[in-house]
Amino acid sequence: MMSNQQEAAAIYQILEQAKERVIITNKGGMIVYVNPAFERITGYSKEEVIGKMTPRILKSGQYDSQFYSMLWKTLLSGKSFHARFLNKKKDGSLYYEEQSISPVKNQKGEITHFVSTAEDLTPLLSEQDAKKLAQESYQYLKEVSMEREARISELKLEVNNLLKRLGETPKYVIPE
């Protein structure tokens, strides 16, 4: 059995040697760790990003604010987010990656960090294929968001109906 210190050292070595790109941010989104694969894939050095940047530096401009809003809603709800992204390297060139972002929680269940792992898909995909996949990911997330919003509206209506039956004033304004 490994001690906590040995376990931490082993995990660090795994992250450092992983082929996949790894970014760890604090809850506010500031980068606190990147592995060598991040440097190799993006062209940014650790010194340029740790404590100074957020993953926004990789934005390609292909996704709108609604996409990123859905991403953050998912993460802040404690769930992982998985999608194919078209991102931008330091030199301005675009690359495609399969990315998973997960919240990291402390012993109290509070989110303290986020970890993002990604595999560079550029060698495997043509630009047209990658844009199609990015659009499909966006469309899926948009549909999921709309379904959630519809369910929230249904629940608000149910709460209002219960309050009316109890002789209380409805709590929510439901748009027509």
C-alpha cells in the first residue's frame, strides 16, 4: 500500500507522462496546472498560463456564449461535460479535440477545481468532419438545455397549482 505522499507522486508522474492534454483550474477558472502534452499541443508554456490565464485562451470563436453557458451550468451542477471542440493554438492554428471536463469536489462535496482532459483529434479528422462534429455537439447540448428549461417551467407551474390549492399566492411568473 502506498502512502499519501507516494500516491500523490505517482499521480503527478501519470499526469506528466500522459499523451492526453490535462488542464486543472481552480473553481474560478484560473489555470493551476497543465501537463507537457498541453504545451506540445497548444504551443503555450506552463509559465505563460499557470496562475495567469483561463482556458478561454483556447477559444476558436466557433461556439457562442449559449454553448459556454450550458457548459458552465453542467459543471456547476456537479456533472461532467464531454464534447468535441475546435480550439485555437497559440500560433492561431485550429485543432480538434475530444474533451472531458469534470468538477473536483472536496470531502464536503463542494467544488474546488475542474480537471479537463483531451485527446488531440486533428490527425484523425478532416476540417469538414471536425466542424460537423462540433456542430452536432452544440446542437445536442442546445436540445438538452431546452428540455431542462421546459421541465423547469413545468415544475414551476406545478408549484403554482399546489400553492393555489392551498390558498396561497402563486410564487412563479410563467411566460406564455
